[in-house]
Amino acid sequence: MDGREKRALHFLIFAAYLVVSSSPSAGLIRLAGSGSTQCSGRVEIYNCNSYSYPYYSWGTVCDYDWDLQDAEVVCREQSCGIALEALGSAYFGQGTGTFLHSNVDCSGSETSLDNCRYSSYISYYCHHGRDAGVVCSVSNPEPTISLYSNEVTWGQDVSITCSVSEKFSGGTFILQKTSGSFSQSQTSSTSSVTFNLHNVNFDHDGLYQCQYMKTSQRFSSSSVRLTVSFPKPRISICPVGEVTWGQTVEITCSVSTQVLGGSFTLSQIQGSFTRSQTSNTNSATFSIPNVDFDNEGLYQCQYKKRGSSREFSSPLSDSVRLSVTGKKNKYGLTLGTKRE
């Protein structure tokens, strides 16, 4: 058989191999060796320029400069998840045939190892004791995000935990707000990190998500909402106890916050009395002159402040009771009578 016939036969064999392969990329690269799986093994490339017996062969990759970015491309070609390890020194056993790539330099985003920079010149350093291998995850990571409490008060500390499955240990976690510029990142050797937000304010209010990356790819979690509100206001009444019909009563509302310029609202729980007052301090005093029996009942306070995107409100305060008794004349007779 002359050279032309060999080349023709080689072409037919190669074409038939691609036809029965699931895809062209699956026919050009494979993972082999001792202990190999669909997503782990020694990296072998089909040598379509081999014209010697048996007319085609598989070559290996030298582990010189072999890293996770290079392994990431191999995992993508194999339709696996992300690269967990880039292995050298013939971890999966020594291959045969020629070395096809050395000094591989991928960014990690390429779709094929052939799209990466590499050297076809094989140095004396490369021998089959230096065959490169990869370990890929079977599927992509799915980060999760958790909050100890979704509702916090202004000035509190908040902890947000990002995590992935333990098989993805090691990598970088990024905590981001879905709107705005907030972003923090942490590199971890484990499968989770906790971000601590100190003295939260209304800029921290919003939706958050975690991103995880081990090489060039980012994987995002679902979103959780952090709601920041004012602390619970305090309420006090003067005078304390029962008051006489016609007296003046003062009810003071206060809140522990440095966000001033909001408004306090005093409301009667069962009744029509409601008043609001803007304050440049952290308290407001409501005066109720000439109280009568309509003013009797329980009262609560609330503090509100308009932010750039919405209005922020405190929880309702505890309640105080206003009790009214009838006024008596000098003979000890009650002048006012509570209406039923």
C-alpha cells in the first residue's frame, strides 16, 4: 500500500469515527487511563495527522504549565461541570503515542483546547510520566444563600452565608446586591463563606445573591431580600395613671436612630384619634388638651422616614393607656360622666 492509499484509508477511518461519535468535539478529545470516568482521566487528543500504523492514534498533553484554566476547557468539551483539579505526573497512568500539546495556555473561556495557545514543540521535559489529566464535576455548582434573619433593624449586624456542595470545596464567593454597586468577595478553601455586614443602614436594604467561581465561570444563587427597618419606638405618657376630665396630657414618642428628619405618628388603637409630627430629633411630644372620655384608650407610636426609593417604617411601639375620670366640684360631686 503506497502513501496515497494510506492517506485515503486514514481519512475514511477518521470520517467514520466522527459519524458514530456523539459530536465532533467528543471525537477529538477523550479522558482515559486508570480510574478514569466520563469526567476525569488522562487528557488525550485525536491525532488526525498520523499516517503511520494503525493510521490514526491518540496523543497526550504534557503537564508543563498545566492548570485549572486549561482543565476548565477540557471539562467543557466533555460536557461535564467545572474543573476541580488539573493533574500532572501521569496521575491516571502513562499514555502512549506522541505528545500533541505542551505549554498549554487557556483563559478558561475557550470552547476547545485547540482554541488555546499551546506549543507543538515538545521539549525534553515532556515524557509520558508527565501526562496531564483532569478531574471535572459531573454537574455545575448551584450556590445557595441564607440569612439568619430577613428583617433587621437599622444599626444591627447581619450575617449572610454563601455555600456550594462540599465536592466544590475551594473557590471565590461573591456577594452582590441585584441593584446598586454593593459587592464583596471572599476566597475560601472550604465550601462556604459568611459575609458580615456591620451597622446596616437603609443602603443595605434590597435583594442579594451569591456567585461562586473556581476558574473563569460564575454561577449564581437565587435571591433573598434583606429588609432594614427602624427599631421599635418607645412611648410614654404624662401624667402617669388616671387623669381628670379637662386636663392636658402629653404623650412622647422616641426612637433610637441617627436617621433624623422623619415623622412620628400617634394613633389611638380603637378610636379615630391620629396625629403626625415631623421632628428633627429622635423624639416628638404630642399634647392632648382638655381630655374627655373620647380620648380614653390605648395609644401607639410609629416612626417613618422617606428614603431615596421608598418609605421606611418602624414597627409599632408598645401601647400606653389613657384613663379619664370625671372632674369633681368642691362638694365632691362628679361633673363629667363617661358616656356609654
